[in-house]
Amino acid sequence: MRVLPYHLPLVAERGEGPLVWDADGNEYIDLNMAYGPLIFGHRPKPIIEAVIRQIAERGSQLGFPTEVSARAAEKLKRFYPGIDLVRFCNSGTEAMMFAARLARTVTRRKKIIVFEGNYHGWSDALFHQYHAPIEQLGHDGFAPALPGTLGMDGAPHDLIVLRFNDLEMLERCLEKFDGSVAAVVMEPIMGNSGVLPPEPEFLEGARELTCEHDVLLVFDEVITGLRVAAGGAQELYGLTPDITIVSKALGAGFPIAACGAPREFMEFVAQGKLFHGGVYAGNALVTAAAEAVLDQIIADPDGIYQHLHAVGNELAHGLREIMTRLRIPHIVQHVGPMISLFLTTTEVEKFKDYRTVRQYCDFEKYIRFQHELQRLGVYFHPNQFEPMFLSTAHTEEHIDKVLERIEAGAKRCLIP
Ligand code: PMP
């Protein structure tokens, strides 16, 4: 974020609920929620209290197994039927590295299929040029992954990149590489190229095809886990992957990620055959935060997700109504509290994959619009690949205010 050239500088001083204040004292309604984690808004009281209790009375890092981490794991499992055992990590990147290693260990195969526009962290194992220029993408629909940055020294190895929501391509790829693919890894609802929901038949088809080819299906629910539903995208679409990764909302602002799978897979770790480490991984402070998050959800799952979906729907409908009325070419796509406003160059019905977003979105215009809104006291990320995120602290009144300012900003800078 610090190196992005298109940001209007904003140094945050503090946050409270849905609001954030910068170092100059300006107030913003925050639609970024720290890139997704803050499902209860900034400074959520019960989570902070649990963390303070843990530090004050028991310690942040004990260097032994703790009951609090076991309880957090048990509570997480309630929502994810495919998880028997969990490893906690410090970040989504680490949990995804572990998932890749686990899949390769279980299947004794090397290749991993990922999708254009999906981000799975910055490790050499999985970081690829997920926002590659269109000319560099595979023309027949799949290609070896390009390194995502300098310094990857030939990595990622054995990664194949496919177009999302294209079942036929996945089938062709699995047939072509039959016997050498360890896993199909995906964000089941894409959130790193804007919000791109899966076509229901795509997820079902991916589940069937991976079973047929003895390939593991890995859901990277770093964004969607505990956010679109307590049980993430897998609950929403009624599918169980082989390996699940959850992170952002699990910590609600504290750095934790979890990778979970059936016991027979995790036995490799339990028996010391598959290594996973991390001095701070699963420390008592972050697992106390995760337990408090899960306790909140367990206490009122319906209330929390109904609220998140209600404010998400209100913002999405409002955005659509304003842009349509002002005749600004756009598409709004959302799943509950993750929302994308795409400003398009032409009329497009629906975005199903990264390529079309890249091709038909006006990124410069979106940046100008975002700058205007930031000046008007609404913050969302200036890159339209980044969704807007809401929290339980956002109320109808906040959304009304956001929409008023969106309309004012759109009139000022989107109408020729
Ligand atoms: N997977 C997905 C889907 C993500 O969105 C992210 C982070 N935005 C990651 C993995 C990596 O997580 P982290 O930044 O915590 O390493």
C-alpha cells in the first residue's frame, strides 16, 4: 500500500467501528476494513477485552500448547465440516504455503492448478503474476504460471494457471496432466480481482472433477471464511473441499490464519513427517482473539450474517441505482458484505473472470472517483480489483451517508 503510486496519502491515526481518522483529524467512513478482516469494525470491544485478559492474566506467548488454541480450533471446526485438525499460522501466505506442501505430501504429486486473478500470498510456492497483462495469459486457456516478482529464481514451480469459471478448461487441464496434479487451489469467491462469484456449476464441477482425478480441492477462504457466512463460501454453496484455509475475519484484526483438513492428511504433521513451524504461529494472544471472534459468531450467527448481508445488499443496490440513474457504465457484483463497483468502458452484463475485468474496466476513472470520495470522507481502495468490505458496525445510516457522498462524487467526476 505504501508504494502504490495512485494513492492519495492517508496516514491513519485511529479507528472506531466503521470510522477511521487520519493524522490530520479527517474522518472517513471506512469501506476497506483493513482489506477484509474487521468483520466487527475497528476496535471490537469483546475481542479487545479477550486479548487484554489473555495478556494481563496469562501471557501472549507461552511456548507450550495452550488450551486457548485448542478451544479456538474446536470452535472453528463447528463451521467447517471438512476440517478434523487445524494448524494455525501467522498469515494467509504461510497457511497457503502449508496447504501446498500438504497437498503435495498427500498425493505425492507436484503440479498445482491455480486461477488467473487469484492471489494466495507472496510465497515462492504460490505467488504468480495474478494480474498479468492479457497478452501474457495462456491463449488456449491454461499456461505455466509466471513469477509474480523479481527474485523468485524460477519459482513458482509446477504451477498451472487457468481461467476462472471455465469448467471445460479445468477438465481439459486435468486430463492433460492426469496423474501429476496434486491440487486445484482457488478462492471460491474471487476477491482479488474484484468480487467474482463462482458459477454454481463451476464449483460443483470442480468438486466432481477433482474427485474423479484424485486431485485435492483447496479452498483459499482467507477472505471469504467467516465473512460471507460462518462457514465461508463452502457453506454458501454447499460444498466441502479437501483443504480449507481461513484467515482475515478469524482474527478480526489480529494476525492469524488456519489451515484445516481431514485427520488422515494432518497425520503427516502429527507424526512428524511433514514439517510446519513458526515461533509465533498459534500464539496465545491471537488464538484468544480468534476464540473471541468465534464466540461472538456462535452466540448469534443469524444476527451477524443477516446484518452483514443486509448492509451489503443496501450498498450494492444503492450503488447500482445511482450509477444507472446517472448513466454511468458500471457493474456492481457482491456476495453479502464484499462488494465491487466496476466502472466499465462499455456495457457488460457480468464479470466471471479476471480477463474480462482487466479488459473492460476503466482503472484510471476509478482512481479519480476514489480520490474524490476520499476527499468527501469515504474510504475504499483506489484499485477496483480490491473489493469494498463492510462490518457489523456499519448501519443503514452509514450506508445512506456513503451513498449520498457517492452520488455527489459521481456527479462531480464521472459525468462528462
Ligand atoms: N489468500 C487470499 C485469498 C488473500 O486475499 C490473501 C491476502 N490478501 C492471502 C491469501 C495472503 O494473506 P496474507 O496477506 O495474510 O499473507
